Amino acid sequence: MCGICGQYNFKDQQPVTPAKIKDMAKTLIPRGPDDEGYFFSGPLGLGFRRLSIIDIEGGHQPMSDQEESVWVVFNGEIYNFPELRRELEGFGHTFRTRCDTEVIIHGYKQWGSEVFNHLNGMFGLAIWDDRYKRLILARDAMGIKLVYYRVDSGTVLFGSELRAILAVLPQRPEVDMTALNLFLRYRYTPSPMTLYKGIQKLAPGTMAVFENESWRVERWNRAKPQHFSLAKSDSEAREELLDIYKRALKRHLISDVPLGLLLSGGMDSGLLLGLMNLYGDAWPTYTVGYGKSAYKDDELSEASETAHIFSAKNVSVKLSRESFEQSLSRIVSILEEPIASSSIVPMYFVCERARQDVKVVLMGQGPDELFGGYNRHLGIHYGGYWRNLPSWMRNCIESGINHLPRNETLKRGVYSLGIEGRMQRYQNVFSIMPGSNVDSLFRAGALPEGAGDSICEIWKDLEPEMDGLDELGGFQVLEIRSSLPDELLMYADKLSMAHSLEVRVPFLDREIVEYAERLPASFKVRYGQRKWLHRKVGEDFLPETILRRKKRGFGVNVVDEWFHNSLSNNMDGHLLDSNSLMFQFLNPESVRHLLEEHRSGKSDNHKMLFSLVVFEEWLRSNQ
């Protein structure tokens, strides 16, 4: 796990300035405190910071083949590198290290850019092909790792983090208003956009290619999941998924340094711990929470029970509302892009504690998106019944629901699921507030026409993957390729690497994802139960008490309470202060109205209010 950066003057071929690349690399030291490296070749410069995990002695980057015709800088892990190495040796390739980076070099020489389809892992990388003067930037299919880039006047700057690019720009770019609108709708900015005009991030499964004085972005991952042609029995699917889980865990436990687990009180990380125990014991686990006194649904005690079942060494990290408020500004700065999830603060502190003992942790992210673990999946799955009701009946029910106080999720659900167009329906299900309400927050004339609908253009490239899938499967394509990588996985990457900690996501192993995407909805949602097949596998490892624990939104109650009784006045102060930077773009009266509605109990606007606070913190961190 590392940080990469670089520059290529692909048009005028002018030599790069080495000091500039070194300035970019300095910003990535937390991602790679163990080593640094550079490669310069005329118009190209590559920079690298390393966190040593595998082949500590031999994994120095930038790395090349023996002829120095192909060079790579690589952030991530390739879990199937031992198998790929044997395959490539069979083609006559000679390896000089035990490092997974080297399979990318020889794989590229063997298959060209098709090498990415051979890799099972997480990566953000750059390949320099000196033979053809070609630079390729690529992001893994699940989007676990990031690559930012900026193209201007025939020059591309790139890096694992925005700060590497910003470090060598004369001034910070302007805010992209379309991207801001999308952030306020979804709480994250979907790839390929960022909130900075002119700076983009590669979407999951895509690559940018620079050669012959031009450049292009294309999708290298052209998955077209289709349901299994022969129906599987429940027992067959359960046995197959368990076997796949075991293989994936074994791959993800490869490490030359200490390894642990981020453990919640829920089923997913509990199952992960059970699977880890097949290959070892007494694993160190780390849990974060606020304690029962602050948050009645807190997970500290429940995670401790799970750890006890598997004889794990559990460490609890207890937070307070004060620590949440006081640390928010620093954490938003680390994120570089605003992400308005209440989990960002707990994630920061649990990673900080875990890094005191280990360099690598596993995390249970993924099953909710793969197997239908959220309430919205129930709505998507059963939404056809709602759309088939007579319109008069739907109107009566919807009218009654709209008069309920503080039930915004239900209100949005009945409206969204009634939309006939598939992509428009999904667009509204994802949004935390109706699009017209979001648009009304902006100052007159500030928002480009149709800004909110630009998400459908971003998703258009994914529509072929949805062909032949049922309603739930189609929706999950967007989750797995968009919301999961650009929200949850992004903040996991940024906040862990701020502490030089590598986070691995075994449930997003390529083999697991490809299997789950081919399952019909009946294996995911059955009789109103979410994650049905995943839960069945969990029965082999976990007691019923853990399997039945309800899903929680971490820290949601804490955030909601802020806007009724902020401890420091910082949170609502951002929204009421006429000097807040957000009001360059947003209407102060519209924002205050949101807060008043929330405090009166008329509406539950805490998600949007928190998004606005995070946006303000982001603006202040960029001054």
C-alpha cells in the first residue's frame, strides 16, 4: 500500500522538473512512510512513497523489467499474484522479486492493458511503456484505490491523492457547481468528478491512456453479469459461497507484517472473524463507539462479545460527542473531498488505534451492497408491487405518508419507487432529498441547467452491465460501481492511510463479486429478509443473537442530536453565520429554513444539514 504521483508532458515532450515530482511525493508521506523512489525519462516523471507489506526488501518502486522498457508505480495489493507469477513464468518471463508489483509489469508485457482483467486485487497505478511512449493510469474494478488526474495544455498530473496535484498548481481550482449539486444529493461526489474544476478521478474499472500527443479514457472492466443459466438450489448456493469466502480470505491474509480486523457488533465483520479463524487465531480486533450512555445502539459491548466467541484480542476505542465535533475539521481536511457520512470520525479514530499494533487490517465492507443489506433494497425489490397498484390507491397512501412528521426516508421511498423510468427511479432512490429541494438551496443563477441529472450521464456507461439483470441486480450495479467506491471505500482509504494503515476488503474479492452479481434477487432478499444467502453462510460461524442484530447507521443519532443541542455551537453555527463560505454558492435563507424545519420536528433534515456542515468545513480547510 503506497502513494503514487507523476507528470507526463505528452504533447510538447518537454522534460519534467524533478523537484516538482518530489514536491508531489512529499504530500504522500503518510501513505508511504517506509520508502520513496523516482523515475525520470524526458517528459515523464514518476514519484512513489511506500508502505512495506509484501517483500519488504525487494519491493522498491518505481519498478521495471530487466530491459527497463516498462515501468510501474502501484498502490494496492494483487491477491492472486502467486498464481499469475506461475502462469507468466510458463510464458518465459523471469522474476527478480517476490513482490506483487512485478506481475503487473510482466503481465502488461504479455497481455497489454488486458492485464487488468487478470488481476484480483485493489490498485491505483501508472504504467510507463517506454517502447511506445505510452502512459496508462488505471483504477481497480471495485474502486478500492484512487487515481486523481488533471489534464491541461498537453500535460497530465496525477496522484493517489488530490494534495499531490494541488501542491504544484499555482492556485486552487474553482468549485465545480455541478459536482457540488451531486454532493448535496448523494453525500459524495461520483467519479469521474471532484469538487475542483478541471481535476477528475478515474471511475472504477477505467483507465486513462496518454500516447501520440493525445489521450483518452476508456473502461477496461467490461463485466456483463448474467444470472446463472441453471437455477441453483439453496444448499448448493450456500456451499459454493462458503467455499468462495474461504478462498478469498486465504488470499487476503497474505502479509509479511502484522494483521488485524476492524470489528463491529454486526454480522459481516463477525463472519469475517470466523473465517479468519480458519487460518489462525487470537487475531487483534479493533472496535469504535460512543458507549451506551451516549448512543443506545452502540456496538462496543456487542463487538466484545463477538471477539470473545472467537478468542480474539479486542481493543475498544470510545468516543464522545466532544471528540466528534472537535476532530471533524481535521478529518474533512484529510478526506480532501467532502463525504457527509457520520462514520468518518469513528473510522479515523479506530484506524489510529489499530496502527499502534498492526500495519494491515481487514474490514467487513461489501455484503450490504452485494447481497441487499439496506432498507432501500427491500423497496427496490418489492417496488414493482407498489407501481402496479391503481394510481388512486397510491395517491391516497402517498398523501397520508407525506403528512407524517420526520419520515423523510419513507416519503422519498414511495415517491422514488413510483417512477417508471429505471435510471430515474434509481437516481431518486439514491438521493437524500428530492432534487428540486436540493436545487432550491443554490443562489439564483449559480447552478448550471440540468446539473442534478448529470448523474444519469455518468451512469450511462454502466447500463450495458445491467442488461438481463432483475430490478435489484440492476440497482446493485450502480451501488457497486459508484456509491460504494466513491463514498464508503474512499473514506476508508483516506482515513486509514492518514495513519499509514492498509485496509483490505475481502468481501469485495473479485471472485465473490462476480458470483454475487450472477445470483437472482431471491438469494439476496427473501420473505422480507435482507442478505439471505450471506446470512445462511453466517449460520455456520455465528450464533443467532449476532445474526439477528439489526443494522445500524453508525453515529446517526449523534449527528441528529447536534442540530437540536450542539455542544460547541460550531455545527449549527456554520449554518446560521452569514459569513460562512458556503453562502458564496447557497442561499442563506433556504439553509436556515432547513434547520428550522428540523428543530421544529416537522422534517428530519439531519443528513442534508450534516452535508452542509461538512461542505463548510471543506471550504475552510481549503483557504
